[in-house]
Amino acid sequence: MSRLLKYGIAAWFMATGPGLLAQDVSITASAPNVVRVGEQFRLNYVINANPSSFSAPEISDFYVLSGPNQSTSHSIQIINGRRTSSVTITYSYYLQATGEGNFTIPAATAVVNNQTYTSNTVEIEVIAGEKPATTPRPSTSQEPQAIDVSGELFVRILTNRKNIFRGEYIIATIKLYTRLSITGFGESEMPDFQGFWTQDIESPTQLNLVRENVDGRIFNTAVIKKVILFPQKTGEITIDPFKLETYIRQQTNRPRSPFDDFFGSSYTNVLKPLVSNPVKINVRDLPAGAPEGYAGAVGNLDIKAEIDKQQAITNDALAYKIIVSGNGNVELIDAPRINFPPDFETYDPKVQTSVKNGENGQSGSKTFEYLLIPRHAGNFRIPQVTLSYFEPKSGQYRTSTTTEFNIAISKGNEEETVSVIAGRSKEDLKIIGSDILFIKDNPFKLFRIGQGFFGSTLLYVLYTGLFLLFLMVLLIRRKRIQRQQNVELVKNQRASREARRRLKEASTHMKKNESEAFYEAVLKALTGYLVDKLNIPMADLSKDTARKGLQKYNVKSEAIEEYLELADICEMARYSPTATEGGMGEVYARSIKIISQLEQNLR
């Protein structure tokens, strides 16, 4: 076998073998949840392996514009010297909705390593056609005006139920609905959910927009927060509104210029405060007839008991556990009352909670672990423990009971009549029956007061020096942090350095006769310098803001017009290099000169 063929086989195994062994094969289908009649959309099938064959389902409810269109992506990872690779194959179909209704696209199949894998089905709702929302635009003035977007942009607090029992959970979802272009968010104010005990389910750091049908109109929706609420009182409880500041993109009516394409001056960001409606929840009291000892547990629960051993000797520790599990207000359940034998020394239980909050409420378990110390020999009984809870689904009280344990305690070597000492572990109980701790007889050395290192003058000098050094380091660090937090100062200091770097990059493109890259680099140098020096956002930079900002620093009008002219030249040269006046060398020299001139005024 030739060396080239050996290398080829080895490379193939390195590229394909680890990837197939390191992951499970899956095929996933995805498409929008809702579309309009006549709207075009994409259906994707993604496979995390290279299939030998792919079979798409029959798509009869939609018009197929094109497909399957195949795309492939590879990724390689090297972790601790171990190389793994993976491949992703995507089959795309472009479809068009032709009629209203709810439709299901069947599953697709793929064969990988002689095994057949099946995708999920896709549910798509098709609604009547509608005119899509447009970006708000004021009618006459060049400045943004107050506009009504309440039907296109709003927030809501949704609950899965509004009529519940005290202690029964509900799911509250804070959701954003929009048909407009949102450019950012400002301050937000969450409701305090007064009257409820709350647990978070979902608090995404990045909003994930999903299409949704809202009263026959398609909105992009995103979950802002999702919580579980357990009402702690009866009556009508009001969930306060959620408040959110949003910025939407609004077009202005002032005349456009070529300069606007760069600065985006024909659009502006408009603040739109959003406030949801308050939500009222009716909380009913639990019905009469609660069992004796009922302590407020609500849900579908169970209780069981465990003990580590049923035979022991006196003064030997026993571990007894009560475990409450199920779905409901698990975390709010208190330790049950247990009648332990009077001959057992008991301690407060160690509590461990393991719950999961989800769409179906709170589920999991709560464990109460008791440490028991039998002080006398004999046969003892730990009785059954009862948990009473209210089941909202049936509207009735239920009772769950643990197992009874019989414990046989034998007499140990230590005396039974001993004083009680604090502690919960066996290690703390080993000295039971001993009244005296023996005197230490190992040789040791004594020092006269003042002759040792501790308490000496040298020790105090070292303490004082270290304290002064700590103060010095603390002051230096605080000054450094303050300097770094001053964003305006940091930007101002780096402006000229960044401009020189970009001009150096432009010089490199000029030598290679790369005109488009040259003018783009010069434009970044000019605009970036002004943005950092004037401390204004790039989105707000325009001819007017640039002129006003430079005039505040008493920059000569000739220099201002020179700067604006150069920026305009670079902007037009990116799209029409032949329309610029002068060559790259002249533009480069003028840019260096104007930045140097501005640097003298903007220090």
C-alpha cells in the first residue's frame, strides 16, 4: 500500500470516526409556528451526521418552491490533546402557504451507518393574509413625534389559571409582543407578586423571538420571565403591571443625502414605554373537613420513612429519614411531628430540598434526617408518620402514611446513665462515659512574657508596615478602577491612537491599490476619532451632531467643513470610486492633517 493511500485512510478515520462515535445521531425538523396565506417560509431538516440517504415526507398542504437544498458544516475540537470532529447536514425546503388551517408535515427519515432515524413532525398554523406592520413614520415634522403603536407593540402577564385554591400553584408568564423593529431596551420594573410565594422557572438573558398568532395577526413574541406563584392568602390578589422601556426604529421626513447612508440620519430611535395590564387572581380557601394535623400541604404528594439499621447498641447513633416527594408546594412543607421513644435522645432534623420548577409546577422531594441516640437497651417502636395534603384536582384531602419500625437495642460496654452532650455525629459521642480529659504530659517549652516573637516590638512593626502597604495598594487600585470606569475619559485617551492605527491600515491598502478598503479604513478613522472624542454614540453621529460637537470646542469652521468633506468623499468612494476628486494619496494626507488639527482643539 502506497504511503499516500495510508495517509488518506488515516485522515479519513480522523475526520469521520471520532465524530460518529462521540455523538448520538439525531434529525430535527423546524419551521415557523404560524404563517400567512401566500407567505413563503423555510422548512429545515438538520442531521448531525453524514447520511447515506435522506427521504423527505410528502408535502401536500404547501406549495414547494424549491428543495431539498443541501448545506454542510464541519467543526473540529482539540481538548487535552484529543481531537474530535463533527458534521452537520441541513436539507432546506422553501414552501408557500396556499390555504388557511392547521397542518402537520410528516416526519422525514435518514439512514446513517445502516440505521434509520426519524425526525419530529412539524405543526404549522396558516391564517388569512394580512398587511405586515410598517415602521412608524411621523407625518410632517422632521423631528420624531409621539405615535400610537399600542396595537403593534405591547407586553402582557399571562397566567394558566385565574381561579385557584390557597397553596395551589399557577404559572405567570411575562411576554413581549411586537410587529415593529425594536432596536434596544431601557429600564424595566418587575411586579413584586405581593401575596404570593414565587419561584423562577425561566429568566432568559437573551430574548428568543417566536412567531405567534394573536387574534388573527402574526406577532413576534418573546418570554421575558416565567415564574411559579403559590398564593399565601385567600381572596382577590392583584398582580401589578410589568413595565418596560423599548426603543423602536422610526423614520424621519427630512431630505436625505448621500451622507445619511453612513450615519443613518434618516432614522431615529424612539423611546416607547410599555405597561402591561394588572392581572386579578381569585384565591379560594381550602374546604372544610381537613384531617387532624393538616399543615397546609397542597398538591399530589407522598411520604416515606427510612432508617439505616434496626439493631444497635446503646449510645450508637441511628439515622432516621422522612422523605416527602411529589408535585406541589414541596419546599413549603414543614417537618412532621414524630413521637420518638423517650429513651432516644433526638436532635433537630437536617433538611435537604431537591426540587425542580417547570411548566407543571414544583416537583421533587424534601428530606428530614434525624439523628437518634438510644440511651437504654430494649425493644422500641418508631410509629408511623402521617402526611395530610389537599389535592386540587379532586378537591379532596388525602393522607399518606410511612412504615412503622421496630428497633432492638442491646446494652453496650459504656454505662447507660450518662449525661447528655451536644452533637450529631458519632465522632462527637466517643467520649461518653469519660469524666476527665487526661493531662498532657508531652515535653513543651515555656517563654517569659515579652521574650517571644508574639507581643514583641518587631511583631507590631511588621503589622504596622503591612497595614500601611495594604492601604497604599487599596488606594492605587481604587484610583485605577475609577479611571477605568470613566468611559468618556478612556474613549478620549484612545481616540488618537485608534485613528493612527486605522490610518496605518489605510496606508497598507493604498500601497496595494485596494481603493474600496482604503476609503473604508479612512472613514472609520475619521468617524471613530470624532465618536470617541465627543463621546456620542455612533448611531447618533450625523452632519449636524458632528458640526455642533466641534463648535463647542471652538474648532474653526474651515476645519469642520474639511472634516465633513473628507467623510463625504470616503463614503461616496466606497460605492463609486471614479466619482471622487483627487487620488488616495491626497485623501490620506488631508486626513492626517485634519485629525492632527482637531487633536489640538479637542484635548
